[in-house]
Amino acid sequence: MAKTAAVHKPFVPASQSPAEFTLKAVITGAVFGVLFGAATVYLSLKAGLSVSASIPIAVLSISLGRKFLNTTILENNIIQTTGSAGESIASGVVFTMPGFLFLTNGSGADFFNYWTILTLAILGGLIGTLMMIPLRRSLIVQEHGTLPYPEGTACASVLIAGEKGGDFAKTAYQGLGVALLYAFLQKVLHVIAEVPVWATRQANRYFPSAQVAGEITPEYLGVGYIIGFRISAVLVGGGILAWLGLIPLLASVVPGDTIALQLQKLGYLANLQTAGGPGGWNPTTHSFNDTAVAIYRAYIRQIGAGAVTAGGFMTLIKTIPTIVSSFRQSFSRSSVTAMEQEENMSESNRTARTEQDLNVRIVVIGSIALAALMVILPQIPGDSVLTKLLIAILVIVFGFFFVTVASRIVGLIGSSSSPVSGMTIATIMGTSLVFIGFGLTGKLYEPAVLVVGSMICVAAANAGGTSQDLKTGYLVGATPKYQQMALFIGVIVSSLVVGATVKILDTPTPDLVAQGITHAIGSDKFPAPQGTLMATLIKGLLSFNLDWQFVLAGAFIAFVFELVGVSALAFAVGLYLPLSTTLPIFAGGLVKAIVDWNAKRKGIVEEDADLGKGNLFATGLVAGGALAGVVVALLSVNESVYNVLISLTVEPALAGALGEGGYELLGAVAFLGLAAILWRVAENRHS
């Protein structure tokens, strides 16, 4: 391993010191972190998915750097490093913290505020970066030839290619422009239907309450293309099982009153004499306007939660050998000795610029300071100083362990495949058992458990991203300590905006308020699947308030698919989410499959698919569609602006002229047109 590190030659030699940690690079990176952080919040709340921002930011930094900022390759690397923190922080926050809203009897709702979200995001993000400092030498340097860090290597390729010349960003900007135009037509003018639906009636004798729907947005199409056919097919498979299998089956055998009682138990209905709730309960006819939606909220989401829990747990079990070897190798005697020797060297004898990390003492002092903050800050829940101290100790212990685990795992399989949800589930289960051991049970301690899980989720996600960034820096010849400083800045700036974006998106529109909905998160608009799962798990462990029959059914469904070689976690997420979410994602995966099949037929070998025109255009679709969604949600918070947006819609006129079915068909045609554009761009690889 040491030999591999010795022969490595970075693109910028250690003997050269071009401009690197400059104000313009940090500010530009922070702006990208804000934009991609906001987009990730939107996408994660809606679909439970996030897309790596490092490569898009690297592409965009080259374009801006060359045309406007006159940046060096190392400054572009700082832009990418600072900006990538936004996506990591956002995904960690959104996957866990909405769970505060779903704890027993609203016991955690008071903690779902801007300052708590900001505090947990910053603390978790700092832990993820802080604890990567002593790991960089062993994981990035000593195992350079062993751990590929795919996203980090791809980012380095982008930056080096951009330095040599190339026009990557043009295609990404084109995708961004197309997505913004499409989103304007769909979300503002409503020329394009948002969710075309085909459904059978409850009275259908053979196939009652079956439903096929698609939220035909550019960001879903782009996500599907990026993740590819296999994963998108597994996702949509879960949705097909739910909406064309389980729901019609349950609709055939479960009476409407029983479904309504279950909704009442879950808090969706006040009582059986009150109309409304998911699916539109009618107490007079004892039936629902939309039985499929009612069954989905009453049963399928709990089955899906059980499946996601089991899928995450099985993913974690499969990575245990990697976890053990990771922990052992990262803190082996040779690694520790190397750090100690570095600390004891004089300034003149220290390693080259490309091997200068922040002082390892910062890790120790920083960890103690973060633990102290957890004890004294009012944003951290706890009925006593001892409870808060327990939280702080658990966060530091789990953080140290899972940062090490996440850093090595992403080195092998990439950030997109890292089982962060499985690590979070393991953290929540471990924390719950510790709390139970101390007699801290019941709804009072549910928020405390979620706090530990949230910070570890953010830390693990950020550690994975940090590892990829440090790999990029190692390849291009960056100064590690400047990257680590940039990551600290990126964490803080991104957290400021991520928390605000979450709260803005959680604000119900006047239409939702009229339905009695006080939080947009958790509604059909923003399902927040992982947050709901975390809350369900905590309630089941601490308060024993769980419908185990549905959860276990989901767990065994996941187990069956794992047995036959299908990714149980991806399938489980598809089972939990509405089919309207996974179907358009599958459409993007299908476009990718057609492009790959055509390339294989023609004998075309794409050296780096991440840098292909299809991927770059799809990235633009994701960024444009998600950012448009955030802007529209932001504008809709103000009632007067919301009324102006409503007045711009042409949906009534189009639906009146074409009929409701014709209007939805027009939307489907528009989405097919968007898919055709993506296919066309992807096919023109070499133009």
C-alpha cells in the first residue's frame, strides 16, 4: 500500500502551489451548495432519493471558472468540495428529521423547527468531516490502489479534462433550461397535467381500485436515467406490487368501515362520523371516493415501512465484513504510527503540500466541544443533563464508528449505493436499546432517539461525500487541509439553507390548509418516506405502538426478494412510495436501457458514462425540475402570490376543451416528448 502511494503522481505536482483556497472559490462553492442542497431537499422529500451533486458541480465550476472567474484547477476543486456538502447535509436531514412530525401524539413536533434542524445538521455534518481527518491517510493514500472511490475519481477526471479543454457544461445547462421551461408549463400554467391517473372503480368485480399514475416531472425522468434501468425497474416493481396487487386484493376483502377504523387509529380520521381523510371517507355511504388511496395510507405504508426496515437491516448485515475490516484497517498500528510521526516532525521536514492535513488534535478538541454543545444547547431534547450527556456520548461513539464504515464503503461501491439508511436504522435500534436499558422508555424519549439517529445519518452521508472529495483532491494534487476547511464552511452554509428549505416546503398551501393539513411534509405532496420509517421504528421500540402484523408482512416481502437476488432495499422503497413517483423514474431508466442497448448494438464503448451527454443532460433535468419545485413552493407560501399563481392556470380551459382524459393524455404526450429529447441528446454522444 505504501508503495502505491509513493508512485502516485497528482495532476498538479506538490512542488507547485497555484491559487487554491481563495475567496471566490469558497463563495462560488457555497452558492452551489445552497442550490443543490435545496434541490436535494425537494427531491428527497418527494421521492426518498438523492442524486450525487459532486460531478454536476465539478462540471459547472469548469464552465463558470473558465468564462467568468479565471480559476485554476485547484480552485475549481475547492468549488466542488465546498458545494458537495450541500447535497450530503440535505439528504441526511431529510431522511430523518421529518420523523419528528410522526412521533407518538406529536411528541416531537415542537423539535421540528428551524433552529433544531440547523443545529443537528451542523453538528452532524461537522462530525462527518472532523472524523475523516485522521482517516484520509489510511483510506485515500495508503489504499489508493485498493479503494477506487468512483464519484471522486470521476470528479477528478472532469476537472482534469476541463483543464485540458472540453465543453461538458453546455449539455448540463441545456438540460437545466429544458427542465425549467417544462416546469413552468406544468407547475405554473398547468398546460401539462401533473399526475395523469388511470384507475378502476371499487365496484369493479375483477380488479377493484387498481391505479396507475405518474407524476410526470423532469426531475424524476432525470433521476431514472442516472440510476439506470436495473434500479429503477426494482423501484417500480415495488409500486406495481402495491398498487396493482396488494391494493386491489385488500379492496376486495376489507370492508370500508374496517379501512376507516384503521385510518382513525393512525390519526388520519377523527372518527367514523366525520367525512374526509385520505381517500375521502363518506360516513353516509360507508365508502371512499378513492379506495386505493385510503388502503395505501391505512395498510401499504406500514407494510412498506416494515420492508424498508428489513431491507436496510439486511444491507447492513451484508456489509458487516466490510465494516469489520474497515474499522480494523483504518486504525491499524501502521496508520496510527504514521499520524504520530507526522505530528512529531518539524515544519521543514513535513510531507509535501499535497499531504498536509489539519492537525489531528483538532479532531479530539472538536469532538469534545461538539459533545459539550449537545449537553448545553436547548435544541437538543432531554429531561436532564444526564440524558443529554448520554445523547452526546452515543453520537460521538456511533459517529466515530459509522464515519469509518461509511468512508470505506463508499470507496468500494460509491456514495449512491452506501447503506446510510441501514446505518441509521442500526443507530436507532442501538440507541433505543441503550435507552431501554436505562429505563428511559415512552414517548418522552422518542425525540432524543431520533436526534441521535439524525446526527449519525448526516455524519455518515457527509463522511461519504467528504471521502470522495478527498480522493478527487488526491488525484488532482489539492492541499488536504484546504479541502477540509472548505468542507467545514460548506457544512455550515448549506445547513443554514437546508433548514430553511425544509421549513418552507413544510408550510401548507391554502389548499392543504382547507383540508385541515398543518404540515405539507407527510402529506401526499411530500411523503418523506425515510422520516416516517424512522418514527415508526422508534415508536415500535420505545412505545410499543406498532401494527406488527403489517410491519412483519413487509419485512418478509423484503426477505423474499433478497433471497432471489433482488435489492430488497430498493424494492422496499418502491413498495412504500406511490406508484406515481416510481413510474416516471422507471421511464428515465427505460430511456437509459434503450440508449445502452443501441450503443452495444453499434459496438460503441463509452469510456466514462458519468461524463456522457445523456448523464449530463439528465443532471440538468434533475437540477432544473427540483429547483423549479422549490421556487414554486416558496412562492406558494404567501397566500396572495398563491392566488396569482392559481389565476395563471389554463387547466380548466384545456380540460373543458379536451375533457379530463384528453387533458391528462396531453400531459403524457408532453412527458414522452421530454423523454424523446433526453434519448436524442444521449444518442448524440460524439456530436
